[in-house]
Amino acid sequence: MRAIIVTHPTPKDIKKIFPLKDSDYIIAVDQAVLSLYKQRIKIDLAVGDFDSLQNHGILTNLNVVRLNPVKDVTDTHQALVEASKLNADELYLIGGIGGERIEHFMVHTMFFNEFPEMIIKDDHSTIYLLDKGVHEISNNNHYVSIFAYPRAKVSLTGFKYDLTEYLLTTYDPLCISNELNEHKGFVEVFEGKALVVISKKS
């Protein structure tokens, strides 16, 4: 089973970028409820204070975790907590990249510390965490950026700009917007963890 959390800003056609399965457990965060309703995607659980949802009537007959607007966690964080209770095989956060409230996206990248298995995805980007080991990255129609989380010793092979056992630290932008030479490349993490951001070329 996959746990899939959908949050704002929500992709306009989720099924196009992320094929859904009947076995998926889908959690809608706050105003994403309306977006999923319009896209005719089932909702297994709705989470939020719903201050951004104008029509609360669409919550009728849904399983709801309603949060107090005065709280110490974001709606999306609570949705991740709810998802962690499911013991799912995979955890996805759909949406939540960019938008008017850029501070929320910054916090979403911090959630990898608590939920390292999470994959964030929208129309243009995919973000995930790499632990120690060799990892293959495919598809050469994307930019590949790698950031320390918070530090990582990495090697890159098969890229336009390769590296050999380079110590990447928190504020080092060296590995931004790299590209694959062929259809696949490899990232080897020797120490620490690395955050990968794959973005479509325009």
C-alpha cells in the first residue's frame, strides 16, 4: 500500500503525473480536498484546520482529522504523522512545491529528517533523500541537483559534471542543475545523506 498526501499547491492533473492505484490511501490536506474533489479522486482522510477551504460541506461523509487553527504543527506535518500510522510501503507528498506561501515548501524539505522515505512530487519536480550506497538516476531530460542533508560525501558518474568523493556541506551549491550525459547516471553516497531535486527542462 502507498500512502499519498496531497497538499497545496496541488497539481492540476494528478493522474497525469502520478498514476494512482485502487490500493492507495489518499490523504487530502486542507484546501487540497476541493482539488481532489474536482479531479474525481477518492479521499480516504482529510486533515487540516480547513481555514483555506471555503465550502466545508464537501467534508461531509469524509474521515476528517480537524486541527485547531492555533497549533504547533502545519497541516501537512500532521498529515505525514497520520500517514506514518499506516505502515505503508511508500510515502508520497504530491504538491506543496512553490506557491504563494514559499515558507511551507521550505518546511516540507525539512520533513525528510523525520520522514526520510518520503518522495515529494509535482508537475515539474521530484525530490527525495539518498542514504549511503549507490543510486541510479535515469532520464536525461531533467536537471539533477544534489544538496547535503546536512552533509554528504558523494561521487557522481555519468553526469556532465562528475565528482569523486566530494564532501558536500550544507551551504555548498556546487551540485545544482547538473545533467546526465546519457540516459542514466549514478550517485554514490559514502557518508551522510543527500537530497536530490530532479527538475524538468523547460
